[in-house]
Amino acid sequence: MPVEVILPKVDMDMATGQISRWFVAEGATVKQGDVLFEIETDKAAMEIDAPASGTLRNITGKEGVDIPVGAPVAWIYAEGEDAGAVAAAAPAAVAAEPQPVANGKAETPMSSSQDKAAQTALAVQETPAPAGAVRATPLARRLAREAGLDLSAVTGSGPHGRVVKADVEAAIAGGGVAKAASAPAPAAAPAAGSAPAVKPMSDEAVLKLFEQGSYELVPHDNMRKTIARRLVEAKSTIPHFYLTLDCELDALLKLRSELNAAAPIKKTDKGDVPAYKLSVNDMIIKAMAQALVAVPDANASWTETAMVKHKHADVGVAVSIPGGLITPIVRKADQKTLSVISNEMKDLAKRARDRKLKPEEYQGGTTAVSNLGMFGIKDFAAVINPPHATILAVGAGEERAVVKGGEIKIATVMSVTLSTDHRAVDGALGAELLGAFKRIIENPMTLLV
């Protein structure tokens, strides 16, 4: 039997993905482990290997098209295996999907096995469901059947409203199994005096405000959709509050200059280069990690049943990439030297911009740093990225007049704003954390201890 090549789930929030490019052509011979294609998710581009050795045929996964997770995109045939064997393998991919009917009769089978494979993929991805039928992926149907869940009571989040695995799992977790036999309960009426939920303007309402032909429409990609969804979720569900203070940077800048000057030289193919080159941001990452260790109650994440107290400070760092941003994580930053953090961040940032990060390199973390100082921004407030309870927004270091001992002097000052989840970190605790950060920044030798 041919081996089915499916679109795998490479991100925990992934319901669909796009093949950005195929590296292997139809009919090519591949070995197990060879790179077949590249998946574009909302955060990264990942190369997918061949699950077996043989000849790649019946490529149904088209580049640049949303494909449900678990859907077949091609088949690999063993040497000498009949190309028509995919007809026997296809039903596993479309388990019990309703087949289109024309004029009361089943459609005539395609003349070639490749056309049959294409028809199979269309049944999964594009074919409209018959009246009364629920659009769902094969995996979603199987999970619903095993759990006794009525798919008609599940709202689909996949392409064209298709029910995907995540929808079924959410319905089961929310008690959908017990409700499967009965109609969905009506939504509760708003409490007396409470304001109804505010809905955003529809696309049509927005476009009516502008003259026809005065704009162009650029469809959202997966990354922008995910960023929008998570920002709305964060601002809607996390009670943010903000704390701002100023840190003097002169001692830190002096130490940074001395450390960079003392960096050992290493030989590379590009010649002799310093073993590291510290940035102010590298030192901010380390300082934030040390502050969380000094104030462990603030190194937490909120859940509805318990406070998650973290044993290490894993610091996410916002990196701007084309079309959005991503937050790669420096794990156990409290235990790493400045040179290690610096080199690790350069590697993470480069691979983030190339969309080559692995999910475990940007998921999780205990806090985050967002630095817009290089753009001359004096101060701003960042949006918390769940499951974090804090995020530090860093402004530009600039010369300002400060009063010391009754005299006006010039100092390099940086404004920082801590956004905090009030459920996990109260005002006094947030102030204690930010105060610890300020002490470390203004006494930077502690970064070397």
C-alpha cells in the first residue's frame, strides 16, 4: 500500500496550514527523511520530511492554499507498486465523507489514478457538503463519533466553516458530549443593566466609508490573523495595569563598552571576529530575568484553578519580522551569561526573520521584553502575551536633565513600562519587580555575578 503524506500539525494552535513550496516533483524518487515540502504556519516555515522511501505521486496539496491539518497532500509508492493503489488508500483519508451526486447518480470514476487522488483531496478540502450535512475533516468526524458528539452542534473554525479537530476537542472539553443528543441551549440573556457585547464593524460597513477604487484589499495571511486574534483575546480577558519608571544607563553603558572591548577573538571563515558583541537589549533580558528571581511571586502565570509559580525565568523577546512579530524565548535566562544570551538572541532573531523557528522556541515563557528604543520611542505600553503575567516595554536611552544633590546634571535615562496581569501580579508586587529591575540596571555589575 502507498504511504500517505499528510499535512502535519506543527503548532498547537494550528488548524490549517499552507504549503509554501514543494522541493520534490511529481514522480521523483525520495528516501525516508528527505525534505518534501515547506509548511507556512502563522509563525514559522518548517520543512517536512518524507515518511518513507519510494516514488512520490499524486501530489494534491497545492502551494499557497489553506489545507486542513491531517489532510493527505501526496502518496509515496514502493518500487514496482501500482500507481492505482492510491484508490485503496484514499478512503482512509476521507473516512465517511459524503460523495457528490449528479442527477441522482454517483459520479463516474475518473479515468486515471492521479485524477482519483485529486478528486480525493477535493473531497477533503473543497467540495461543498450536501444539504443538511456538516462540513468536517475526517479526523474531526472520527473523534466526534468516538465521543458520541453531534457535529451539527459544533461551530467550525476551519476553512469555509469546516469543523476541525480543535473544534471537536473544545466541544468535548466544554461538555458537548452530554449535550449532543439535545439542541444547543439558547444563549443567556444579558444581566439587567449590563451593556451588550460590542461587535466590530463588518467588512462591508468599513468599505462603505471609502470611495470605490480609492483603496486596494490585501488579504490577511495566517500570521496577521493569529496576531489579531491573540491581541483581542489578551486585551479582552487580561486585566492590564501599567507601571512606569526611569532607569539611568550610564554605568551599564560603560560596563557594556568594557566587556565588548575585552571580548576574545575567534577565527571564522569570514576572518577574525569577537566571540560576542553585547547589546543593551541583551543586558535588559538578563536584568529582567534576575529581577524575576529576586521577586519570585511575580514570576507566575494565571490559570483559573491555580497560580503557576515558575522555577526559572524564561524571557521572550519581541522580534519584528515581515508581516508581524514573533517572540522567541531565551530559556533560563537567569542562569546564562551575557555572552551566551547575546549569541543565542542573534541566532533566534535571524531564524525568526527567516521563519525557521521551532514551536518550542517561541511557545511558553514566563515574561517578555519589547524594545522600541532603537526607533527613538520614549515610552509605550505593550500588550501581555499569554501565558505571561508581565511584559516590559523598553524606550530609548537619551540624555536628560536630572536633579542630584540639589544640582541639575545630565544622565542617560531609559523609560520602561511594565504591563501586568492584575489577576497574577498586584500593584505592590509589580512595583517591587520593577524596582528590582531598576536596581540591577543601575548597578550592572550584578549582571556578572
